[in-house]
Amino acid sequence: MAALYRPGLRLSWHGLSPLGWPSCRSIQTLRVLSGDLGQLPTGIRDFVEHSARLCQPEGIHICDGTEAENTATLTLLEQQGLIRKLPKYNNCWLARTDPKDVARVESKTVIVTPSQRDTVPLPAGGARGQLGNWMSPADFQRAVDERFPGCMQGEPVSKWPCNPEKTLIGHVPDQWEIVSFGSGYGGNSLLGKKCFALRIASRLARDEGWLAEHMLILGITSPAGKKRYVAAAFPSACGKTNLAMMRPALPGWKVECVGDDIAWMRFDSEGRLRAINPENGFFGVAPGTSATTNPNAMATIQSNTIFTNVAETSDGGVYWEGIDRPLPPGVTVTSWLGKPWKPGDKEPCAHPNSRFCAPARQCPIMDPAWEAPEGVPIDAIIFGGRRPKGVPLVYEAFNWRHGVFVGSAMRSESTAAAEHKGKIIMHDPFAMRPFFGYNFGHYLEHWLSMEGRKGAQLPRIFHVNWFRRDEAGHFLWPGFGENARVLDWICRRLEGEDSARETPIGLVPKEGALDLSGLRAIDTTQLFSLPKDFWEQEVRDIRSYLTEQVNQDLPKEVLAELEALERRVHKM
Ligand code: OXD
Ligand code: MN
């Protein structure tokens, strides 16, 4: 599995890229199976020809993007045993990957720049950097030389072509170039997604004065008919897709989805921040998705969907943990590993990072403006994480600068979307830690610089945590559709309502300001409590993370916000 990707931004490549691909040994005749090389723009043709000579595939298929091509590809993959049809649904397919190729491989994802500091801050005291991996152009060249020549020759040994030992996801931002080797898992191989729309795009955005962010975008309309758009950054597996497709539990409210994972945002000529979703579909985590947690996602994936590493039922359907659907009598389950499985078994039937991949247009609540080229106007940015302790349901930042600090201090329980093990609380600033295309300190400068933009109407910034638990480990907040109650408060704050009180960490809803009507008793005291010992430890952790990891590149404004929080927590 190898892929070379150029987003089509600069295609002036003639045999030898600036990266210096190894020169080709044999100039054999290229076998074009479909399409016409002569019809391609010169730059693309050169790229294809050179890549083919390098990788030596049996033939070249030039994609035309037609439905017929899609059908033929699916049929071929089925014949090769790579995917199985799911007869219970319309045009839905199941792929089971090699069990070693199931998630993003952060340790093998690199950004290549001549200077290390352009990619990552240099941590203090020789600590290991946690804000991305840098590779020098020379090392990268060696890695490419080792992997690509002849890599498409011959029959793949296993059914699922991957090469976990040699996996490498390389980004060369100076050339707008992505080089991915050894993995067929979506986050590593759908190069338009994390690789381009976040890593390369974040660097482009910095250079051109806009923002490429790991954020969902949703429109919310109040019972009075007032519509607002918000963007929200949560680390992987914190329910971004569920929030983006929420069915509000509050009567009269409507949520519409613009996107569930990535937002590109720029200020328009009137100073409003406008966002587009650069993706065409959803690549969501399956486990936990059900008719209760996300009915709109369930409706979206009834047709034209590729499932990866979920379990299969004997009547040709899909199954996973938390699908919340009893098995019909006599129906049996085959796990993602292809083994018989029954409820109660120790191992999960679906891989925790198993996925659905479906066209966005199938979601019943896509926003009418979801493809509008000018984007939708963003009034609020919401940060969040999965925090079992200490962090209240919602708070508002005092101002933009404080909001940038809140983003920099984000933490969350680790996720199955990457190779991490165990439930540890990880720092994940702006939910971008695995996706920064350049030095995080410079990224913070870029966010801070928005404040100085003439005429910019800066969105308000909030932080939410749906995942706080009580002493016995029970969730204190019901979540899902009930999160509309938090969005309602946010909307009222945007209208200028005086419904917040100041705390050391930010502005929280005043007593009674959150609409809890019709809910079972909610322990708001616990939900909003700010234990002093927790926050003392939290600020210590934030300080050591930011000063160690961002070190010399930490903007003084962010350090000043940290110091102000430390003083407020001290006085608690
Ligand atoms: C994802 C992620 O969207 O890991 O897959 O963030
Ligand atoms: Mn994501």
C-alpha cells in the first residue's frame, strides 16, 4: 500500500521532484489499463509516469470518478476477497483489515522541513517532544529510497496489503507533498483528510492568514427562529460526530450539520469568520453509535457505506459494541477478526476504532449551506475533552486571548483512533496534537494574531465537558441530545444575556441559567464544582507541559494567561 499525493496546488514536477525521488532504473512501457495518459495535464502525467516507473505496478488505472468505475472497483475488491457485500443494506460493504493496521500511526507520521524548529518546538531539558515528529529531508529521502522502488511489484502476500514495520506517513509542507507508505487504514491513507486538510492545510493557512482546524461545524436554530453556527474542536473519540448530527432533546430546537471533523475558516470582507467543511463524507467511529446516541448517523449509513473492522451478523448486517440493538433470534455474529462471537464474550466484536465511511449528503440533517463556497458564519468556537474529573460541564473564556490559552491547555482521555494504550489523560491542544503541520508555538502566535486583524469580529470561545463522573463513576450529565441545553446557554450568551458568573477558570452559567426542565435530577453542584486541589494539580500539569514542550516558542501572551490562572486558582 503506497500512495503519493499532490493536492494539485503546485504540479511543476518533471522527473525529479525537489524531494529527489530515486531515479528509475528501467524505462519499461507503462501499461495503462484504463484512461489516457495523454489527456492528463503535463505535470500530473509526469508525476504518474515517474511514480509508475519507481513503484513498478502491473498497470495504471486513471480514475474518471464515474459510478461505473466505483462499481467495477467494488466488484474487483470483492472478487479479491478484500471486501464483503452486506446484503441487509443497499450497496454497503465490509472491509476487515490486517489486525496490525487498524488506526493512525502517530509515531510514524512525520513532517519534513530543513529546520526542525519549523515543524516542532524544541522541548526543554532534552525531553521527548510530543507535538509532532520532524524528519530531516536527507533522512526522509533515505526512507523513501528504502520503501518505494519496486514496491508495487508482484502479488501482495496477505489479503490486506500493508507493511506495518515500514509504515511512514510523510508530509513535505514546503512542496505541498504527502508520501504515505505501508498502511491502508483511513486516517493514514485517505490523504485528503488528516494529511492534507489538516497537516498541509494548517501550514498553508498560517502562510495565508486563515485557519485549518480539527473541528465540527453545526448550525443551531432556536425555537424563536434565530440561527447560529458554531465550530467545535474535540480530540478523537469525544463525540464530535454525535454533536455534529445531534437531535436536540430541547423542544423547538434544530441542529443541522455542516461537517463533523474538519473546518477551514477565514475572515470575510465584513470581518466575519466563515467556515467550510472540506470533506465530502463522514469517516466515523462505529462503536457507541446507535439509534439513541446518533439516529442521524444510523440513517446516514444505511446505503453506499464502507464499514471497516466492525462485526458482521449472519443476516448480512453490521454489529458493534453499543449499537443498542438486540440480535434477532437465530442470528449469529462474526467478529472483526472473522471469529464466531456471542454477547458476553470477553473480547469486543468490533475493533474499538472500527469505522463507517459514508457520503455526507446522506445525512438527513445536512445544512442547506453545507457546500456553500463562501462558508457559514461562525459565532462561537467550542473546545472540549473527555475529562472524568474536575472540569465543569461548560465555561466561557473571558476573551479571545484567554480562549487561545484554553485551547492550548486542552486535555482528554486517550483514544482508540491512534495507537495509544490505556485510559490516560493526554494533552491535546486544540485537538490538533496529531495534526499540526508546523510548530505549535507558531500556531499559537497565529491564533493570537487574529485579535489584531482589522475589523475582525472574533467568535466567543467556550469549553465543554460532557464526561464528568461522580465518585461512584457515574456520568453526571446525560449527554447526547441533552447537550442542546448547553448550546442553548451558549446561544443566549451570544445574544448578550447576563447569565454567567465569574469563576477562576472562566464564566459558568449562573444558578438556574441552564435549562434543565424535564430532566431527571442533575447534581449541578458537582457538575460545576471546581475542587481547589484538582485545579492546583491541573495548572501544575499545564505549566510543565507548555513550558517543557513549547519551551522557547511559547508566546508570552499564553504564558501570561497561565500565570493569571495560577494566581486565580491560588486564591480559590
Ligand atoms: C479521526 C481522528 O477523525 O482520529 O479519525 O481524529
Ligand atoms: Mn478527527
